[in-house]
Amino acid sequence: MNFLLKLLDPMGRTDDKAPEPYRFTPESRSWVVPIGLGIALLVVTLVLALNGDGEHLFSKRFYFSYLTAWAFCLSVSLGGMFFVLIQHLTKAYWSVVVRRISEVLMMNFPILAILAIPIILGMHDLYHWTHEGLYVVGGPEYDAVLAGKRAYLNTGFFLARLVFYFAMWIYISTRLYRLSIDQDVDPQPGRGAAERKTSAWGLVVLSFTTAFAGIDLIMTLDPHWFSTMFGVYFFAGSFFVIHATIVLAALFLQRGGYLRKVITVEHYHDLGKFMFGFTVFWAYIAFSQYMLIWYGNLPEETIWFRERIEGSWVIVSLALLFCHFLIPFMMLMLRSAKRTKGMLYAMGFWFLLVHFMDLFWLSMPALSHHFNVEMIDITAWLGMVSLFVGLIVLRAARHATVPYNDPNFKASLAFENA
């Protein structure tokens, strides 16, 4: 347990001086139950994955299901860090009361790095470009296209990039989290400037690493295909889902009796604006990627979309059009919808579901040309999400629920939309 707490919270201490309204003291079952459920579901996933053919321990489907579930949690943490960096850079005061939620979410990278081990072990099943026979000139498996990409698509460089991504994400998130927590227990006027300085270069690094991580982890599942917009598409999904996650976390806290007079309808209104705005942004990036490839009409580019708009995968493609764009666009268009907690609560869960659907649509066609959902896909996703919910609750209980000594905290409490 001490190792887990150290991994979850590098501060190594709890904030016992937090004022009573800002303390988070959940019952032990609030984190034990989801962690236990998550572990149990992941064990079930492993059992379902047992191959039984004597050659491979786990089925190929397991690695794709696990990657999709893991990428879902990764995208939420990346979205959380984007949110924190942008709030610091813009000196936004409206978001101070909800910023601690995203700070907790962005501290998942050490756990995510450990949970990436099955992906690394399953690289041969996930990534076709890891097969050495593809690069033997004159061999039966020789692939001239992949041979030309080998300088980038090789196992050593892939792992080096993955280590670099996580090293940067862990450093940036830990530094900003430490500055925020230190401000709680020992307010200093210079910490705001330090947060903005870190956020300035951190946003550049985060943008590039997120884009390339999306390319490396998801796009190279089909190594013959390429898109210069894919990295932006992966970012759009991350920022799409983070505002819904913050809304759900805030509503759950308030249902538990916390922050009821801190996070107001004005803050939910702004979060609802971001949910609406990034619904449109995701649709814009998705359409732009499709339109440019359709207009170029190059076989090596169009094949990726052809697999998704012909045959059974067209069902998911049409579902994304309606569920990821048209429905949330219509539901969140009105001002009243963004100020109604019940609506935001329902749309928060909707956003999580369609974001998983999007990642499933990105990944699974590389495994099968026929759309189907198996039990292992569901248990892997629910297991990973449950585990993370428990770990997040455990971490959040060690510090105040809001950065109550932030210079803009009082302004955030009094925030009203124009």
C-alpha cells in the first residue's frame, strides 16, 4: 500500500490543514470497491483471453481490447493535463474551483506506464510492422512500403519514444501538481508565475508528444496508412472527453455533500460550453481528415476509410456521426441545457461512451474486417475504468478538493457568466 500511495501521490503527505468544506474524506469502500471490481474484471478479461492453442498464451483480441481500454484512460489523463496547462497560461479564474479535479486526473501517468507492459509484450500481435520477415528483401513476406518506413517503425525506436512520452508527461504533471499542493499548505506569490512558466513550454511538449503518441499507438496498427491529421484527431478526442469527466466528478462530489457551495451552475455552464465546443471541434477535425483523403483519392490513404464505410463497420461510422456529433450538438445547443445538472450528468456519461466507441472504431478494424463486440472488449474497458476510478478517489482523499489558497480562488467562487 505504501508503494501504491507513493506512486499515486509523489508528494508523500496529506493536507491535514485544509478547511473543513474542502476536505475529501470518503469511506474506504469508495475506493476499495472500484479497485476490487476493476481488478476482478481485468482477471476475467485474462481468463477470456486464454488461447488454449499451445502457441500463444493470450488471444490476439485481448491485446486489441486492452489497448483500446488503456488508450481510453490515457486520453482522459492527457485531456486533464491539457486543461490544467491552458488554465494556467490564460490566467483563467473561473476554473480554479474545478482545476483540482483535472490535476488529480493528470497524475495517472505512472500507473499508465506500468499498465502499458501488456501492450509492449503484445507488440507482435498488435503491430504488423514488428514482423522481421517484412524487411527481408526477396523473402515471401517482404513489404517495400514498410521497409521504407523502418527508420521510424522499429521496436527500439518505438519503445524509446514511449519512454520519452511518459517521462515528459510524468515530469510536467508532477511539477504542476506539486506547485498546486504546495500553494495549499504554504502560499507563496511566486508559484503562479512558476506554474505559467512550466505550462508555457509544457504545452508545446504535450502537444507534440500527444500527437505522436496517437500516431504510434493507434495509427500504426495499420502501418500502410498515414494521415498528417491523426495526431490532432487523437488530441480532439482527449479534450472532448475531459470536460465531461470533470462534470461527472464534480457532480459525484456534490452528491456526496462536497463542494455544494463552491462549484455553482455558472461553472457547469462554462464546462457545458466546452463540451459543446469540442463536440464541434472533433467533428471538424474528423470531417477535415476524411475530406482531404477523399479529395486526394490516393489508394494508400483511402483504404483505411474504405474498411470503415463498407461492410459491417459502416454501422459504427454512422453511429459516430449521430452519437459523437449530431446528438450532443443538438442536446447542448441551448443555454438552459448547459445550466441543467441533470442534462450535463446524462451527457457526461454519453461522452464517455461515444469516446470509447471512437477508439474502438479506430483500433479494431485492424484486427477484423467484420464489426463485432465481444465480452472481452467490455470487461477490459470496464475493468480499466473501474480501477482508475478507485485509484483517483484514493489519491484525491490525500489533499483538498480545491486549491483554496490560489490567488484567484475567491474570484472563482464569485464567478458569473455574462
